[in-house]
Amino acid sequence: MRVSAKSDYALRALIEMASRADGKAVSAEELGRLQEIPHGFLQAILADLRRAGVVISQRGQSGGWRMGRPATDVSVADVIRAVDGPLVSVYGLRPEAVTYNESAEVLQHVWIAARRSLRDVFEQTSIQALADGKLPKAVTSRTADEDAWQPH
Amino acid sequence: MRVSAKSDYALRALIEMASRADGKAVSAEELGRLQEIPHGFLQAILADLRRAGVVISQRGQSGGWRMGRPATDVSVADVIRAVDGPLVSVYGLRPEAVTYNESAEVLQHVWIAARRSLRDVFEQTSIQALADGKLPKAVTSRTADEDAWQPH
DNA sequence: GAGAAGTCGATCCAGACACTCGACTCCTCC
DNA sequence: GGAGGAGTCGAGTGTCTGGATCGACTTCTC
């Protein structure tokens, strides 16, 4: 259950992009400097996001990157899927694709429930919400409990 | 957000172990055969579970492995932590340990909420429940919706 | 009681894969 | 043209998965 550096970097870059209300393109170099992301790695991440239609690239001088669709329409789940594939996978397979023998097939239900649980959080959080610092109830209700912040 | 083979194998082996109501020890060779787990890999996984006190090993002829504490007291979360470390980590760091700059610090709340969300599922599901096929409400309520089974 | 057999325990090795990052090339606008 | 920037390619590193070997320990059998 680990979040890759790619997903984290992608989200941070998008937050920075969405904060530019003017809609001007931002260079990858600047994004990398603002969020301390290695330039080459960020380039590959932005390419993934471009293929998913999340961002648009513009070459040439005064070129750069900007949102491909409104930041309110891009969820955290969209970004993770574009950059890292399915939300949850069981060593390479999607939860609904893994096969177990009779005694272990209940495990599949657990993985499906886990994905459902993550979707509740990731699909209801948009990039715009992150840029504004206005988190949805799906997040705030789960972080209110102090126990949620203890190491687990 | 991927489940490693180690966690999956560990859970399958434990389900098989907990199904032996007689409390007799089961050899690693038999566990591996029943659940199609590579023998050497399973040996390493069982060693991790032993260090966590989840299982007990017995050498010698008619030796093998058995539960170290009641299967009702071992949750899926316990197993994942014993075998793969923290439930969710952001490229190596625990969610509460990652540091962001001002504009991105909201991301930490998202990761905390995600972990809280997973704990709701994994901590309420015991090995005994899996062995009996009697899943807790935390799981059944999330898998009831047909949409939960669609690829995401 | 001695030997044999079965089992865990630890270590090393290797291929595959993903992660991380830098260097170079090509395109676009001034 | 020239400069700034996207686009592509590839290398180094680490982790995951799996196999093999040798040693230690316990029980069973004769």
C-alpha cells in the first residue's frame, strides 16, 4: 500500500499549475524548482499526464504546461491512475482479476472493499480543492480523529 | 497502491493454517502446495510472521507451523504490517512524516485520510473471519454496491 | 540408545521489474 | 538564426520475486 514518488510529484506539480489562475503556461523547469522535483523525472510524469489529457503542453519559447481541463474536474484518483495505473493492484493484477482457490477467495472481497474505500477519498478530492486548501468532507471527516495521525 | 505478493501469500497461508481447527502444525511444504506459493519465498514470509508473533514454528519430524495467537485476534492489517511494513507509505516515508511546502501540505491530509480509510477495512477483518468466510460489515457494506466490482 | 528422516533457519544468488534521474535531440517562437 | 523549452532515450540503482544450498534441531523408528 505505498504511494509512489510519481503520484506524489504529479499531484504537487498539478497543485502548482492550478494555482496559476491566469491560465498561462508554466515551464517544467519552474515547476520542478518550486516543488523540488528532479527535472528529468518531472518531464516523464508530465508526459503521462498529457497522454491522459490532464495537461496540455506547448513547445517553443514562452511555452510550458497548463491544465487540459478544469482543475475542478480532475480528481486525485484521475492523477494516480494516469501516472501509476489502477488504484489498487494485487501484484500486478486488478482486484477483480485475481483468482484464488476456494478457501482464499474471500480475499478478493477484502481487496475490492479496500479499493472502494480509497475511491471514497481520492475521487472526491479535486486538484482545485487542493490548490484552494478546501478539502472535501470525505477527507476532513477522516482526519478529524486524532488517532488517524498516530503512526500505523 | 499495490498489494505485494508477500502480503497476499501471507494471508493465504494463514487462512489455510486457521482452517486446521485441530491446532496441529502444518508444514511449509504443504501450505505452499495448497496455495501454490513458491516454497523458498513462503519460508521467508513465515519467518517474518514468526518474528511478529503471529505464528509459531516447530522443528523436527511432524513439525511445522501453527497460529501464535487466536486467529480472531489477528487482523489483515497486522499481517500486512508484519510482512510489508506500514499500511501506507509515501515513497518510503510514513504519511505523518512527509514534509511539503506550504502550497502542497494539504496532500498530507489526503494520505492520512487514505490510511484511515484502509484501516477501517483491514483492522476489522480477522484471519478467523476469512477462514470462516464470514466477512465483517466493513467489507460487505463496501462490496455490496455493484459499481465496486467494476474496473477502476 | 543410535541412527535416520523430516522440518525449520539462515544465507547467498540471480533475473525481472520499477524507480530515479541525467543527457541529448528536436521543435517553436522571437 | 538563436534561445528557450518540450520530447526522447538510456543508464544506474534498488526492490521484488524466486531458487538453491547448507546447517541446526526435533521426532520417529529400529
